[in-house]
Amino acid sequence: MTSLFDWLTDPTIPALPRDRLPEYVFRYMGSDGLDATIRYRGLRMNVWSNMNDPREAKQWESTGSLTAIHPYTNAEMTQRLDDVLRRSAHLMSLSLDRDRSPDAEPDSLFHRGWAKAPMWANYANAHEGVCLVLDFPAVCEALEEHVGFKTSRYRNWGRINYADRPIRIDITGAFADQAALDEALYNFLETRYTMSGLHMTKNTEWDYERELRLAVVDRDLENHELDTPINLPLGNCIRAVIFGDAYPDPAGTARTITTALSPNAPEFLQCRWIVGAPGLERI
């Protein structure tokens, strides 16, 4: 049986086809994110308002013609559309292996999900953070346990579609109150491929992330629940912690995590960049 370390350092591992469920996925974060993950025993599902992409972080509006019938106002209508479609949604962003470049050296590991230099730079505090290796089936079980199915909840998971196109929310009509608008919003959410177009699409500049995303829309959240992250139970989801090249004290943090998560402690590794190429060392 292949060990996790051997799998992570195998240069022949190909990218999975889009219809294949991965066994392992990767999640980059800073040291503060790691501390919170361990302290609260949870995997954070973030909210759209906290994203870096303006497509996700800025208010969504209908691309169709909406009219508010007095006393209902256009401002109320626009805000409600954004509350239901964007601010009520949660996501977990994960990363995958990519295909090896045709000109890559046979033993290079640049294509592996833990070896993405832009991800280390942008999401792991310039190599001072970590990359978690997660058991994806266990993550899906945690999602089912904590955010199970109900009629007012829409869930999707899969690879992000990268496309240079604006958001399309083609809802039209005249609405006298929130109940009437909600009916149109709920019908829109239940239309096939709506979540794929809204919640599973990013502009092509982000394609270096090779993102696999879990997305959940809870249409009936209270106002105080909007834009509020949630945690999935950690369980045994973490299989390895890969410390960045510049992480200040990987051995000390590994001891702390082992104590906190025993008997489900993960493996501990460190990503090292030697003459510009990524490699892994055991801690």
C-alpha cells in the first residue's frame, strides 16, 4: 500500500478527470487559519463577501428588468436578491493536482496540488502558512453531517468553471412585496445550472488555483446569519499538514497539533524550494 508521503512526492500522479471524485484535496491557509482550525476543531466554510474576486465580493443585481410596486421599493428588492443569492451562500475552496507541463522534467513536482507557488504566496502568508492535505470523502461526510439536505438549502460541489463572462441573473417582473420576489428567486435557484453559473464560476485569471469548491445556499437565513462563516466538524479530515518553507517553528506546531488532535493526528511535512523547485521533507 502506498504511503501518503510517497503519493504526495510521486511525480507520475496525473490530474483526475473532471468526473472523478478525488481521494485527497489541498487547502492553503495562513498560520492564523491553522490555529483556528485546530482550536475550534472545524473546517471553515467562508462567505462570498470575504472573497478576493470582485465577481463574488460585490453586490449582485438582476440582469433582467425588475420593478417594485409601491410601497415595496427598488432598494428593498435589490437588497433581497443579493441576500438570497449571494450573502446566504457558503463555500469551501480546495485545490487539486493539475496536468504535468509537456516540458517538465520527469521528476518535477510543480503540478502537484501542494506545490503551487502562487497559492503559497497569496493564501499561505508568503510561505509562512500551511497547506492541509484533506481526505475529501471525509470532508463530504462532514458537510452531510453539519449541512444536511432540506428543501430551503441548495448544495453543489465540483470544479470551478473559468470563463470571462459577467454574472447573469435573468429575473424579470414586477413585485409588490418580498414574498412575491422570493418565489421568483426560489424558482430561479431551482433552475438547472443556476448554481453552476453563479456559485461555481470564476474569471479565467483565477485558473491557476485549480479550485474544487463546495457551495451551499441557505435561502431562508435570518439577517444576522448572512455573511457569517460556518465550521464543519473536523473529525479525521486532515491527513497531513504541509508547512511552508518560511514557517517559523514547524516542529513545535506539529507537537501542539499532535497533542490537540490525538488519536487523529495527521502527518507533518514541510515544503522546501530548492533551486526553484518544490519538494517535501518529513518533520
